[in-house]
Amino acid sequence: MSVAPLTNEDTEGVRQVSLPDQQVKFAGTADEFLAEDSETIHRHVIKRAGKTVGFFKLDIDYASQYDFCPPKTLGLRMFVVDARYQGQGLGTGAVKALLAYLPVAYRDFNWVYLTVNCRNPSAKACYQKGGFTDTGELYWGGAAGPQHIMFAAL
């Protein structure tokens, strides 16, 4: 498993990534991921043996938007593993690869935070197995209901 910044060559592979309808409300679609164009959002791909199997965004301005974050915090957003590869440990492997990548690629940050919907226990378990810790607090500002706040030290 590897993670890397999105390149033009990755676009078609990203378009092949999809989620079951019940998961789209939590993470979004490949088209939504590709449409993001912001200086503070860094898009990345998840690959296995050179094939794109997922994607995610890193928000370098996350701490200024959420008071539950300490300074120097990255935000993990829109973490998606293609439906065809779910349940095979790829999500956990991708989270572990991400946590190994961040201290090297984002040296100016000390933390990575995320929120995961309370109705998405599989995603929460994936993050925990990969190295994130649940703060025990909930974020209530999400469009799809309350969310667990999770973090990892970099």
C-alpha cells in the first residue's frame, strides 16, 4: 500500500473508484474529489501494486476551522477505498501508509485529525486499527449527523 499526491496520470484511476450508495453520504464521490481546487486542500491517491484503489484529501487549514484541533494540525477528509476492495484490510493498510507518509511529507505539522460519522462503525474501526485514537468527544456540525473526533500524532 502506498499514498501519493494526485497527478494528472491518476485521474482516470480515481474515476474508477466508487462507493456503495449508503457510504457516499459519508465520503463523497470521485467526481466531487476531482472537482476540489483549493490551495489548502491537497488531494492524494491510495495505490496497491500501482493500481489506484482509493483517495483522500489533506486539509492544511483544518485547525483554523475546528476548535477541537490544536495548532499545526492536518485534517483528513474524504478518505475512500473502492467498494471492490473493502473488507480486505486495504483501508487499514492505507491508514498505516498515510501515518508513515505524513511526518515526512508534512514536517511542519504535529497532528492529523478527522471526524467519522457515528453511523459508520466500519470506518471508525479502520482508522483505529490503522493508528488513530478516538478522543471520546463528538462533533455535531456535520451534515450527516454526529461524528467521532479522532487523531494521530505525527
